[in-house]
Amino acid sequence: MTESLSRRLGEIVRLFLRMGFTAYGGPAAHISMFHDEVVKRRKWLTDQEFLDLLGATNLIPGPNSTEMAIHIGYLRAGWPGLILGGACFILPAMLIVIALAAVYVRYGSTPQVEWILYGIKPVVIAIIIQALWSLGKKAVKSWLLAFTGAAVLVLYFLGVNEIPLLIAGGLFIMLAMNIQRLKNPGKIGLLAPLAGWNRLNLWAKSGAARLGSLAMLATPLTAVPFSLPLMFLTFLKIGAVLYGSGYVLLAFLRSDFVLRFGWITDQQLLDAVAIGQVTPGPLFTTATFIGYLLGGTPGALLATLGIFLPSFIFVAITNPLIPRLRSSTWVSGILDGVNVAALGLMAAVTIQLGRSSLTDPVTVLIALTSLVLLLWLKINSTWLIAGGAAIGYLAALLK
């Protein structure tokens, strides 16, 4: 291993281990923190490159922020970086969840962490706003793109699912930017990269379907005795086909582990989701908690591997295609549309989080102060997260 590669791998390990311990607030917040670290501070990527990665992750199944970590690791240090970027982001959350699951199994409850979230959530709002401002300046290149992002924001609150919104945003911008080319059949060859992308999507979806069929074939319609292989296959299926929010993950987990297998109760499932939400790192570590409940530490490790493994595979397949997609006149429009649609969805999530996070003058002050420190003094978001946790702890002591 060359010294340069060794140094880059060390940078990836240090960055994503730290992010894994401090990245609270869900995918939108995680991606905002990644942008601050790899675009603003380290200059590993440009804003446009970061946006294209974000657009690509929104087009494949799996947890977006984890896939961004995998993408960044691959671009920075090749295949070893791909593995370490994702693994180091997942590892801290997995270890924390295993520890909390052990407490849960022994005492039937988990430690109270509301005081942490009280101070951290307003900081998360500021981090996302800062990223939206920075990325928006690069992504919103025209009034048409601005209209698309705003339309996605409105339609999301009208109840339209995020996946159709992303696809529609990409197709709308592609057609709007290339409407004249549609009148010239000689230009149709420019659609070749899009055809390749469609074939890749079909291949990925058929592969996901095969994984789902494999798990279903191994799954009787009545409650069955617990087995580690069946649990692993089920989480593998979920990781391979799941688009959307944590609420979609909840539906998948309930369908398989509560209704089909009868391995856990609804209350245990809700506790698992709560643990995934209040711990740093990816929400998919909810699988780690369930795995521990069912099979101890081996179950936790297998569950984590199963639900995250498809993300590594999808990123490895799609990452080399992103520059080719950007160089295509047609598909570049899709990326631009998906990028602004993703920012519209991030804005919607910010509004939703703000309603539940900015609940009193103290939390509003924390958010405003954090935003000022981010935008003008360029304070590292990790320190702001730690400061928010400290304020939350002090607030709990004063009550």
C-alpha cells in the first residue's frame, strides 16, 4: 500500500468514525454534515460532484447517508475506501445500539435520552439549513430548477411519495432542457446512456426481487422458530428493496418480524425504531437492535450486515456511471432535476423537524446561534452537536 493511499484511508477512517459517533438527526442532517466536512473543509469534492452523488443515492434503494459515505470513501481511496467509508460510519452506531439492546434485554427498558435530543435537535436544524443554502446556490441554476424544487416541496406536504417526486423531477428537467432535441430523430443516440441506466435499474430491481423471493421461499405463512439464516435473508431483502423514510422501514419490519414470523411484538418494534432514532449514525441500525433481541451479539452482527450489504453493492455498481451520466446532455438533465428535487425533500424534512424541535425560546436561540456560527464563523458542526448536548443536559438538571 502506497503512503498516499494509506494516508487517505486514515483520513476516511477518522472522519467517518467521528461522524458515526456525532451524526444525529437522520439522513438530511448526516448529508449536511458530510457536505460541511468533505466539500467546505477538506475540498475532496466540489459542490456539483457532491450533488451528483446525492442524486445517485436517491435513485437506488438503501439508506442515503450511508451510501454517501460509501461513495465518498470510494472516490477518495478506491475499493478499500468504499468499504471503510461505509463501515466506519455504521460501526459506532452499531456498537451503541448493541449496548442499549443489552440494557433493554436485561432491564426491559432503555436509558432516557430526551435531554440529549432537546439540545441537539435545534443544532441539527441549523446544520441542514446551512447545507441547503450552500447546495442550493449550486443546484438551482435557473428559474425552472427553482420551480421544480418548490413544486416537490409543496407536493410532498400534499402527501405525494418521495420516490415518484424524485423521478418526476428528473424527467421533467430532462425533457424541458432537451425539448428541441425530441424534434430531431438524429439526436436520439444521445439517449444511449439513459438506456444503459435503465438497464442497470432493471437489473438491480430484478436482483432485489430475487432476494425478496429467496427470503419469501424460506418463509412460511405461519409463525416459525427463529433462525439466524432466515433473519439474515430477511434483512438482506429489506436492504435491497427499501426506498423512502424510516416510516417505510417500520412497515417492512412489522410485516416480516411481527406479522409473518411472530418473533417480536409491536412494542419491541417501536422500541427498536426509537433506539435507531435517538442514537447517532444511520437509522437502519434499528436492525441491529432487533438482531440482538433475537440472537444476541451474533444476531446483531448478522442483521447489520444483511440490511447494509446491498448498499455497498449498489454503490459499487453505480459510482463509475455517475461521470458518464453527467457528460450526457440528456441524462445531465435528470441529475439536475433529481438534485433539486432532493433539496426540496430536504427542505420539507427540515420544516417537519423544526415543528417538533423548536418548541420554546431556548431551542429557537440554540438554532439561531448555531446557524450564525456555521455561516459566519465556520465552526465545525461536530462541536455544535456536542454543545447542544451539553445545553440539553444542563436544561435537564435545572428542571
